[in-house]
Amino acid sequence: MTVSKKYNNQELGALYESVKARDPDQKEFLQAVEEVFETMEPVFDKRPELLPVMARLCEPERMLQFRVAWRDQKGKEHVNRGYRVQFNSAIGPYKGGLRFHPTVTLSIIKFLGFEQIFKNSLTTLPMGGGKGGSDFDPKGKSLIEIETFCQAFMTELSKHIGPDTDVPAGDIGVSPREVGYMFGQYKRLKNQFVGILTGKFLQFGGSLIRPEATGYGLVYFVKEMLEDKGDSFEGKKVAVSGAGNVAIYTAEKLLEFGATVLTMSDSSGYVYFEKGITREQLTAVDTHKVANRGRLSDFKEGKFVEGERPWGIDTKYDIALPCATQNEIEEADAEKLVKAEVKLVAEGANMPSTSEAIAIYHKNKIEFGPAKAANAGGVAVSGLEMAQNSARLSWSKEEVDEKLKGIMKSIFNASKSAAKEYNTHLQGGANIAGFLKVAEAMLAQGVF
Ligand SMILES: NC(=O)C1=CN([C@@H]2O[C@H](COP(=O)(O)OP(=O)(O)OC[C@H]3O[C@@H](n4cnc5c(N)ncnc54)[C@H](O)[C@@H]3O)[C@@H](O)[C@H]2O)C=CC1
Ligand SMILES: O=C(O)CCC(=O)C(=O)O
């Protein structure tokens, strides 16, 4: 038996080694598994019968990989790779977004799908875990090419999804526009108007507050973290990364709550707003990045710093909210957070902190809100969109926002109470609370 040195619990160490031996090259997936295992020793010490359940949970129920062939506007053929990993359906239909980005691999989709199992469980709603996407690069493509690609992608995906089977949504590179093209293609192929995707436009079954939900939910979660320590957002300086869906609505809610937002970023660098971004500037970033699909290097306001991440800004600040992509806070970045006297990190993006960075947060007593809990607001409102679609009605903005607030509060409370029971931090508590619900369901449903 090969046992990893990281674990005191020998069986858990052996399980990690066997997961690694199966897919030694899937480094992002292994990083996500390791992050969970490292926080869960107390659970398996107390309940060893759950170890075989974890072994099953690490292996997706089904993985689809398919060819997506399409023609550009000049008639040239292209071939991309499409994926859908249907990871776990113990507590509901597979649910999770689709990512269109050139860096997409099976390892990326598996890490995202694995995390989605725990996250969806925390939302309190009946959703299993899944994720999909393609290595298609939307950058520089015309609208017609994007529509053509989405139709080609859905032509295959439509054979494997359904409102009670698997309900995808957006992620990086997939906005309501792409969701709309895919929804139209599904309808054309199946002759059915059903809620097979969430994050739709309002006119055909989308939910109010879904576009805002991940960012708003993140800020509601941080509010819970602050209030738990008798603190608030008033006067807090916040560095935000990203300039897409999650980052924009995070910044919007932060301004509403009286915080100062110092930065926004993309892969070209970051913009530093020394006095804090104004509402007008935020609208301008949104138009420039989301509507016009521009780069921040061409943005006219604030101070642009090329090729850097925002964590090393030349000032002290209180909170860091990574909202762009995975592994955007590495060890050296985390050291910069310590130097800037940051007190709290909460993750809007999925797995934005490396394990070395997380170790630095814990060592320096930086409060840490992990992605599976902190960014669960998006998928939670997707769950509410599914409920509205099934009932064939739509709820008001206020109704959805109130439900979102309630869900983020309950995620915080569940994570905190598991952390207390197992004598660990909020990160561990979120993993444990998310896992236990799925594990009990898997036990009750028998081995398969
Ligand atoms: N949209 C949603 O509802 C949810 C998204 N997430 C996660 O949030 C993160 C952002 O997603 P969205 O805002 O939806 O995507 P998006 O496509 O709207 O925006 C992504 C942003 O990240 C930036 N970015 C991408 N790669 C980068 C890199 N290598 N370096 C620096 N910046 C980079 C892009 O320029 C863009 O500003 C992702 O990790 C995603 O998985 C998590 C939960 C739900
Ligand atoms: O709304 C959804 O189903 C997708 C959300 C998602 O992909 C995520 O939480 O990372």
C-alpha cells in the first residue's frame, strides 16, 4: 500500500494515492481532491465507513468527450473538443456550468465538477454535480461564429442532458448570449421547450438576479463572515480580480455596502483605482469588458499595471476577493496579501488559491471563505431558476434576492457549525458539511 506522507489517516492517504495513480497528469483535478482530503481527516477518523463512499465520489459517474466540428465565416473547418463530466447525481440532476476557454482540458472540467458536488450540496437545493465546456476560444470570433459553435456543441450535448438529468449553465466564456444559442438549438432538435439550461435570458425562462447572483452571493457570504466577528463592510478597502460576470456584480454590491473597491483585472493586467472605483467607472468597465469584449489595457480610467495580478498594490487593504480564474493567488501572491495586512480572503472564482497560498492564510490567521461556500450563490439561483421553470412561473427580483441571502446565510451557518463540530476552520467545515449530505444519500442508495 502506497501511503501519502501528508495524511495521518493511512486509509485516506492510500485513497489519495490511488486517485493519483489513475490520473497522474490531471494536476488541477488532483489539487481539488487533495484540498478536500486534507481537511477531512477528522471525518474519516470518526466515520471510517465513509471512506469507500469518498472513493466512489472521486470517480465521475459518466464522462463525455466529443468532437465539435464547425465552419468559420470564411468557410474554413475547425475541430474543437467538447466535454461534459456528469460527476455525481446522489442528491439531484447533474448541475454546473460550461466553460469555453482555450485552456480547457479534462483535468480542468473534472476539478470544476468535483467541487460542484460539494458546493451544490451546501446550497440546500436538490442538485448533483457536473461541469462541461470546450477548448474553443471565443476571443476574436464573430457573433455568427459563436452562434455556429454553440449550435455544433449542443448538437452532441443534447443527447446527454435533460431537465431531470443534467442542467448546464454558463461559466467563463459562456454568458446568457451563448446559453441562448444553445437553448435554441436544443429546442430545434428536440421540439421541446424545457429548462435544460439555466442562466437564460428573462424572455424564455431565465430568473431575475441570476446574472448578479454569484457576485452578490459572495458579498452576502463575506458579510456573514464579518458580522460573525462583530465587523462590517463600512470603510473596508477591497481588491477584486477579474472583470467578468462575477467580478462586476461583486464590485457593485460592495459599493452598495459602503466598501471601497480598489482594483479590477483581466489577463492583460489590472487597473488600480486609488480612491476606489465609482459607480460610473464600474459601468464603464462592464461596457468595455462584457459588452464590447475589450481588454483592460485599453481602458481609459484608473492606473493600468501591465501583466500583474492586483494583490501587490502599493497600499494596505482589508479584503481580497479573487473573481477571475483558478490558481490566481499563488504562494508569492499570498505573501503580498500578508504584507498588505489583508484580514479576509473569500473566493468568487473556483479554486483561485493554490494549496500553498491557503496554508499562508491559515498560518497568518487570515479569515478564509472557500469557493465551494462563498461562490455558491450563482448555482443556488440556477436551482431557483429550475424551480421556476418546473412550476412555469417567475418570481420577483426581491423574492429571489431574499432567497439568495437566506441561502448564503445558511451555507455560512452549516460550514461554521461543521467546523465547530470537527474542530477545524471554515474551509474544512464547508467541505465536511457539503460531503456529509451527499455521502448519506450515496449510502442510502446502495453501491453503484
Ligand atoms: N458565472 C458564474 O455564475 C460563476 C462563476 N464562477 C467562477 O468565477 C470565475 C469567473 O467566472 P465568470 O465571471 O463567470 O467568467 P467571465 O468569462 O464573465 O469572466 C472571467 C474574467 O476573468 C478574467 N480572466 C480569465 N482568465 C484570466 C487569467 N488567466 N488571468 C486573469 N484574468 C483572467 C477574464 O478576463 C474575465 O474578466 C471562474 O473561476 C468561474 O468558474 C463560480 C461560480 C459561478
Ligand atoms: O449555475 C450553474 O449551474 C453553474 C454555476 C457554476 O458553474 C459554478 O458554480 O461554478
